[in-house]
Amino acid sequence: MQTTEIQPAGTRPQKVVASGDLHRGADEQQQYLTFMLGEEMFAIGILSIREIIEYGFVTDVPMTPPFIRGVLNLRGAVVPVVDLAVRFGRQTRENSKRTCIVIVDIEADNGSQQQMGVVVDAVNEVLEIADADIEPPPEFGARIRNDFIKSMGKINGKFVVILDLNRVLSVEEVAVLANVAGTTAAFSNA
């Protein structure tokens, strides 16, 4: 059985059994990392999470979309860092001691894996949500783009938005937006 290490800033590493490695019964369960953006709770499947790190030095990259905070050096690899709140059309929030970066793997259209960092206000916990407690995304009324929502999970009688990271952090879309931002800046400086 394979384990995934998740280490929120300032805590001891905890081993989490990757949900894909468990033999599932009729009432299947999957594990999700829950986190906060402002007062709202979101979740992502733990199988796409590499690690959680304390918010540290992020280098600005000129002419990128506003939701890209910059890049960080993660053991020699350049990792883009996305501010989820801004990606969802909200105001950027000031960093606190609970602000951290969740390093995730995103699949590009060509099938390759790309690491990206996601800035969140606070990481809550890893929870198991039974398949019976997962509903399809709402058709309307969400405060974020509907295509960003994979499903809705029911936790203690409340719903949490389970994100589709491959849509939220689409490598191709981020690259196109960065190119558009660069072209726009070049024209405005001419």
C-alpha cells in the first residue's frame, strides 16, 4: 500500500493512505484535502497533491495574469504559483501565518504532468467522503465558474465544493493568458 505525505506548515508530517490504493466496498470513499479561501471551504482529491509548504519567497514574473503570484524554487524545479482567490474573481488576501502553498500535479493536454502551487488561506484536514455523499455540481448559483467544480461533497450536513484542478489550473489556459498579457503589455508600451 502506497502512502502520500502531506505536511502543512508548522506541523509534523502525517501519512495518509492514498485512496486509489484501498480496496473499496459498495459504499466507496475517497480522501480529500479541505482548505479555506476566505470563509468558504473547498476540497481537492489527495491523489493530485504532492505536498503542502509554508508560504515563502515567491518570485514575481512580469506580464502574467493577476492570478499568477509568480514562481518558486522547489528543490531546483521552477513551480508556478496560482492565487486561487484571484483565479475565482475575488480580491487577493493578505498572507497570514496559516497561508500556505499546496503543491499539486496537473495533467496537460499532451498527458504530461506539471507541478503547480496553489495559495490557500488555511489547510483544514484530510477527510473521507463517501460516494453516496457526493453530488453533481450545481447548474447555477455557484460563486465560481461552474466548470471549475467537479462535484459537491456533503460533510456534517454542509456542502463543500470539490474542485476540478485540471480545469482550474489548466496548463494550456494559463499559458495562453500569460501570452495575451504579454502581448497586451507590449502593445500598450509601443
